Amino acid sequence: MKPVAIPLDPHIQLSELQCPKTTSKITRMRNIPYHQAVSSLIHLATSTRPDIAFATSFVSQFNANPGWDHWEAVKRIYRYLIGTKSLTLTFRTQAQGLIGYVNADGATQEHRRAITGFAVLVDRGAILWGSRKQELVTLSTAESEYVTVTHAAKEALWLRCHIGEMFRPLMQPMTLFRDNQSAIALTHDGSYHARMKHIDICYHFIRFTVKDGSIRFLYCSSNNMVTDTLTKALPSIKAKHFA
């Protein structure tokens, strides 16, 4: 396999329309180890390779009836892994604390659901990350970002408590960086009530975590939002930068 620079080509669209529908095409895919290949990628994506988390989550959506184009996308991820075998999770020698990055991609895929991406770093080394499809169809970018920060906050709170039990309680709030000012404003008050009153109350618990000092949100520009790689296929320069 010839190595490639990025796990997914942002210019190639994959959809259910490419799933096999004729008997000959279905028979052809029966001998392709699609499920086994994707399962191996999931193991890597959840343990040591956050840079392939989005790509793996994306191709796993077609497990029920994969087509040849989907199989080519899976092989591309393996070619990317061959070319990036030297990438490792590293930690800085200087203590830089516990921080997180949170991001969401708009409803650009055919299922019309946003993609949640988050990463938690200790001393600049990633220890917890995720890339997953949201369970509801949101009506605006601010809403999808708000839902994302809620899911990320739950993971951050668990990790904060876990670290406190293993070492010592964390006295300072954990910092989560966002690139959406509206979502940050929503975590403090209901200033956008007219446009957000339909959101399920379970997503508003984030306001209580901010109020009690467990978590604080700070703005981070999109150019520095490392979790972009967990929500969408990126061009080569940005993919290398965020990896």
C-alpha cells in the first residue's frame, strides 16, 4: 500500500447511495473483510490514534451494507497509518494542567446530524477523546455546539473526579476551549431563550457545572481548534497540524 497524507479525502463524498443494490455487487462485497478491518480501526482509534477517530466513525456507518467506495476509504485509512507509524502520544516535561477542546461540525452529512468532537489533554498529551454522531437533529450551529459542550462536559467531569480520587482533588475549574461564542454564552444564561427553548432540559445541566466552578469555557479560534480533526475530513496541511 502506498502511504497517504490524510485518512479521508475531503473531496470524496461517501453515502448510502454507494451501497450495493444488485446481486452481483452484494456477492462481490461478501468476500471483502470490511467488518474485520473496521473493527481493528476502532480499536486503534479508541486507544492510541485519535487522529483517525472521525474517519473510523465515518466508515463504520456503512457496516450494514458496505460498497466498494466505502472499502476504498477503509484502505485509505490503513495507508495513512502506514505513513504515520512514527506518530505517538507524548506529554510535555513541564506541567501544563488539565484542559479540553470541544467542537462540532454542522449537519453536512446525509443523516443531517452534527458530529461531536472532544479531546482532553494532560500536559499537552491527549488522554481522552471522542468523535460521534449526535443523537438528535439540531436546528442551528449554536444548538449543535451547545449539545456538544454538554456531552464533553460529562466526560470532563468524570475525568476530573477520577483524577481527584487517584491523586488529589482539583481545586481549580477545568478549562474547555470552544470556537463558538454563542455556545459559551448559553452555558452562562438563557439570553437566547427564544431560539433555544425547544432544547431538552437535560442539555442545560452544563450551566450548573459552570456555576459551581467545576468547568469553565474559554474561546479558542478555529485556527487553533485541534478537535477539528475529530469532526470532519481535513485538507493535508490542517490534518498534519492538528495531529
